[in-house]
Amino acid sequence: DELGMGDGPDLSRSPLFRTRWGRVVLDEAHRIKGRTNSTAQAAFAIRVSGSRWCLSGTPLQNRVGDFWSIIRFVQFYPYAHYFCTKKGCDCCSLHYRFDAHNSYCDSCGHSKMQHRSHFAGTVVNPIKKFGFLGAGRAAMEKLRSEVLDRILLRRTKVERAADVQLPSLEIRIRKDQLSSEERDFYKAMCSKSQTQFDTYVEAGTILHNYAHVFDLIMRLRQAVDHPYLIIHGSLTSDPTAGQMPSKSRGICDVCVLCQDDVDDRAQRAKATCGHVFHRDCLTEYLEQAPQLPSGGVGCPSCFMPVTWADEEEVEEEDDGDVVDDAGDEVQEPTENLLGPVAKEKHQDKRGKAFSDSIMKGIKTSEFKTSTKIEALVQEIQQMQARDPTSKALVFSQFVRFLDLIEWRLKREGVSAAKVLGTMPLVSRNNIIVSFQTEPTLKVLLISLKAGGEGLNLQAADHIFIMDPWWNPAAELQAIQRAHRIGQKKPVKATRFVAADTIEEKIVELQAKKQNVFDVTVGNSNEALTRLTSEDIQFLFAS
């Protein structure tokens, strides 16, 4: 019964799941944070007779609930278990054995409503309900003293500095004012977004339109990077706002919930209504969204009942990565850097080649730069003037912004390559090897989701984060791609923030989330006192 996954694949046929292992170690264990996703379910189904270890630099990314899957994997009693609340019943299980067809426990016979997660009941729910005060504060203390202090072994670079002996790391924020033209464009976007948001407030329909609210926020973030991302990007006009991305319009897949490009093949999930999500976003949404009157959960964009699509047009590459046959997510690797491999374009079943750069829709003779791009160019010029051997990593959440940056850098005579989550593994590896070994290749452009983990890029000693991410841990992991064992130079990381824009509010949110990390994983009482009730309720609200 450990191998039961409902309607999922039959894991009992796999040698991986038939074998009983003496020790299992999950690397990048935060990837199982969505307890109902297939990765988490597969990890739970592994048979282990001995030790269970989880390795992660970011076990908490957004909410205290992120810990649950790790606690469940290591089977830490009682927080990993479900208990029956019926008086006199001693039913206890690691598995939540209820679904649409089974409302009663197959062990004790009591109803689904009488079974509770101990972790949710004693930690997560009090924090959601009471925030910083009373039972919420007690729950935070309980998480730290009764759970993390007993199962968490933490090592930081500061603690092990004498052993690791890494060069110094300097992280700074660079704030720039938008140009007058950009400011006018941004203000117009703000005014339009505020009007739409006020409409939802007056109608009392924010909950039913929050995917569109995220759409408004995403537009503001893109407008700060470059107006072209709005004018020529994935959301070009009001009639298409909030609609599912159209391949015929040359638009890449965008997660309906967080409104970021779905540029990681392994994270792509498609509902039967046609809308696309990050798997983690959809899993979390399905767990928390209200039920439709007809049953099930509605798509946040079109309100059709959400069910998973059987993606027939998905093929498995030799490296195990999934590639969308439509090809519209696959970017053409940088030209002339890697020989024949870099020249290949992904071919779909119809033999059509796709290249998805935003530059295809822009007249290069009329190209207008942006404040952020010019700030980056200035930083790279200064970097090369100080040390001609220096190299840089440039991270952005928006693939199309990387397209604009790449074009501008090449016009400046700076050799740059690009790594995206949609690239075939062989192409990506070749680009990384070239960056590590070729002295003339100075800049590597990386989408944040593709390069935040799993890459060793010690050839770079400068990191530029072009747009702040909601989760500070994601940015830190990106910086760690260069600041790691094997690095010989001091590392300088620069985070670009446009002054007096939504980005400053995102930075404030990052600080709040860092406080939560410090309270729990970092064991800091001081950080706990810095959090207000509103802070915690905001961070952990469904």
C-alpha cells in the first residue's frame, strides 16, 4: 500500500520502488514541498529500511507549510501523521486515504472529517489564524523546538568558513530611477491596473479574480524591466489579458496563477481547459481553492472545473527531460559559440522549426533600450575595466527580457550566451562548458527558474539579478551558483531595483519572508519580534 498513488502510475512495476533501500537521500529536497504532486508522492513511496535524509539550502521557501513534505518523508512522529479525532479511536497513519470515491477510513471506518493532520492542526493552522500573537506565536515556537531542533542539522558558510575557505561575497542593491518616458509608461500601467483592481474591490470579487490581479502585477513588473515586454511580449493587449496563451500569437506558456513564464519543462502542467500552470502552483491552488457548487475546483482564469490533461504532445528526450512538441518554449542556443549543436533548432512533429525570441517582432534599427539594460551594460563595462578576466551571470524571471539583454550586449561587443529550462540538456551542457572554459565568453544569461539550482558556474565572479523575485531564497540560490567551492575570486552580486515602483514593495516582502526563515530554520528570537501579526498572516494566508 506504500505504492498506492490513486490514479497515478503503477509504481510497483519499477525496481526503484520494489527495492527496500538501507538509506535514501533526497537532494534539493524542497522540490517535494507540494505534498500532492507526483514528485512528492514518488518520494513518499520509496521503501526505506534505514535512514531518510533530506538535503536543501532552502527548506522553507514561502510558507511554514513548506516543511510538511520533508517532515512526511522522514516520517517524524507525530507531525508527519494523520490522527482520527473520534474519542477512543487510536487510528494513526502516514497516508491520507480519502478521495472523491472514499469518504471513510479503511482502517478505523470513521469519516474523512474526523481525521486531521497533526502538523496542520498544531502548527500551520494556528499561525494562519492568529499570526504573531497567542496561539500563533506558540505554534512557531513549537515548530522550532519540537520539530526543527530535533530533526534539522544546519551548516552555513559562515559557520564553516575555516573549512571551506571561500572568497568573500558582497551583495548589494542598485536602485535606478526610470527615464521620464519609462516613468510615464509605468504610471499609465499603474493607473490602469488600479482602476481594474478597484472594480474587483467594489464588486467584492477579488477572490474570484485573483489570477487577473496577478496578471496586473506581472504587467507592472514587466513594464519596469522594459516596456517592450508589454508592447511586444506575451500579453500585448487587453483582449488577450487573462486568456490562455496562444501559440498562434507567438506567445509562450505563462502560469495562470503566478504569471511567470513556464520555462522549465519539468514544472509544466496543463489543465484540460487549456490553461498552463507551474506544477507547484497548481498543486497548491487545488489544495486551497474553494469548491465549485457542482463539485471540484474551478480554473482561476476561465472557471471551468480543473482536471489534469493527458499531454499527448509531449515527448521524452534521452536525458529524461520533457520537451513540448509544439516547440514554442524552446529557445535557439547562442549562435557561433558551440559549433553544430548550437545551430540546431527544435523540430516538432510537423517538421516546423521555432525560434521564440521577442526580437523577431522588433525592428532592430528602431530598438530602444531601458534603464535596467543600460545599468547592466554599465556594470559589465566596469567589471571588464577592473578585471578583463571577469565573467558574469545575469538572471531574470522573464525569458523575453533576456532576449533584449542579449541583443543589447552583443551590440556592445560583449559575448553572451543564454541558458533556459526549455533547452535540450546537451545544448545546455555545451553552453555551460563553453562559459566555464572559453575566455572570450563573458556573460551567461539564465532564467531564474532554470539556473537557480543544480549548476556549478565558478567561472563567474559577478552576478546580476535583474528583477526581484517573491522568494529571496530563489535569488540566494542563484547567487550560490558562483559562490561555491572552486571559486577563486571575490564574488559580487548586484540586485537591480527600479526606485519608486512595485519592485521596492517586492523587496520589502522578501525581507518579511527572510524573517520567517530566520525564526524557524535560523532559530532567531530577534527575527520573531520583528514580525507583526499582519506580516505572518499575509505570508501564510491561503
